[in-house]
Amino acid sequence: MAASQPRVLYVTDLAYQARGRRYCDEDIQLSARLREDFGIALCHPLDAAALMDAFDVVMVRNSGPVLHYQAQYDAFREQAAARGVRVYNQLSGKGDMAGKQYLLDLFAAGLPVIPTVDRPQDLDRLPVVAEYVVKPRLGADSIGLEFVPRDRLAAVGYGDVLVQPRVDFRYEVSFYFVDRAFQYALYAPRPDRRWLLEPYAPSPADLDFAQRFVDWNDIDHGIQRVDACRTPEGELLLVELEDLNPYLSLDLLDDAARDSFVTSLKASLHGLLAATAH
């Protein structure tokens, strides 16, 4: 590791088995590209707090659902804040990094989000459909998600879960950003194959939709993925604002798009170091 290179602790769970994705491949390849500009060391998320003081930046990547190690993740956040450790993505995010409250807040504010409530007295704000999606407030990777018919909604354990209508949609599309700059988009043309993705050419209206949520979020340095679904009427609705450890599907990009993303990512990391220089 060259003495002049900033040191990056790259946090990933290489052994995590994600449905339809290979976290380990993405992190091996991306960390190799970052090594061109930075001194890189990979570590498991449970080791990050003990190692982070020796690095200039802690970069949280494909670390798996934090609900599997929530107490340790909360302790990592607290220690990083107390010790002034630079974390990438910045820990100020209001999307999935902070749970699913943002879906409630954005829906209440009238933004184009899948209708979401967390109290039985608010069920009349949801459209009447045959089935509803019930998901944990702190869920990730579809863990704990279930489909519930309307006549069973009264038995749901409100408080710890969110309720949404099971939306009929044409496809899902994801927009990928570094800091607040759009990088690329991918979509799943088959609703039943979420991770069978293809390149997507967004319209200006699509980009305006995604940019609105990125600009709403409190992250100046970091990667964000805006997941949306296209309704039969053509409207985009936000499904998820992933700002903690978004999988990037870099293997699906051509060389030019991948190189452009890596260049933007390196510039973002250098920008974080410059903005927070001690």
C-alpha cells in the first residue's frame, strides 16, 4: 500500500448468498478497480468497528441485510460518529439506511410512492385490491415479506410492519446515482424475475422522477439506487430508496458504462476526503 494513497476499509460479506445476485463477484471486481487510486482492505461487517480507525474511509458495500446483525451495526454507526470516522455512504441518509419510515413520510407528502401505511386506522388510504404486501419496518431483501388478503389485515401486527397494496405493474426499473449525479439505469422486463435485468434508456421524465428522491435525501457523498415500478397506466411509483449498500449489477454494464461509473465513484471518494479533511 503506497504511503500517499488514501486507505479505504471496504466492508462486505463475501459469503452472503443473495437471491439472483453474486455479491462476492461484484465486490472483488469493484475493489480491484478502486485499488488503482486507493489502498484497499476488505473486511466483514462485524469487524468494521474494530478496524476502522486505521483507515481514511470506511466504505460499506454489499454487507448483507443489517437486521442479521442490527446491534453490531448500530454500535458501528455510533462509534463512527463519535470518533469522526468518514463513512461511505454518509450515515445521514433518510432512505433504507434509516428503515422504511421514508415510505410513510413520502406517501403522506403526496409524492409518487407505492401507498404505504402502518396503522389500521389508515387502511382506508390504500386502494382496494385483492392482496396486500406486509413487510417489516426494518426489513431488507424481502425477508419477512408476506402477501395478505384484505380480510386478514385486521390481524396484522401493526407498529413493526408496513402495509402496501400489491401493485399490478408492467416492470421494475432501477436508477443508479453517485452523489446526486445519474449514472445508468437497468430494468426487469418480467415482473416475476426481479434480478433478470437489462439496460434501460430513461426518458427525461423518468430522470426527473428519480432525481427528485435523490435530491430529497441527505447524502452528498455516496451511491444511491432508486427502485420504481411502472404501473399499467404508465406512472412510476417509488418502491425503494436504497442508500445503505445498494447492489449495482455492474456485470450487466458494457465496458464504457462500467468505466464511467468507477470514475465517478473514485471522484466521489476523493471528494469526501477533501470535504472532511482534518
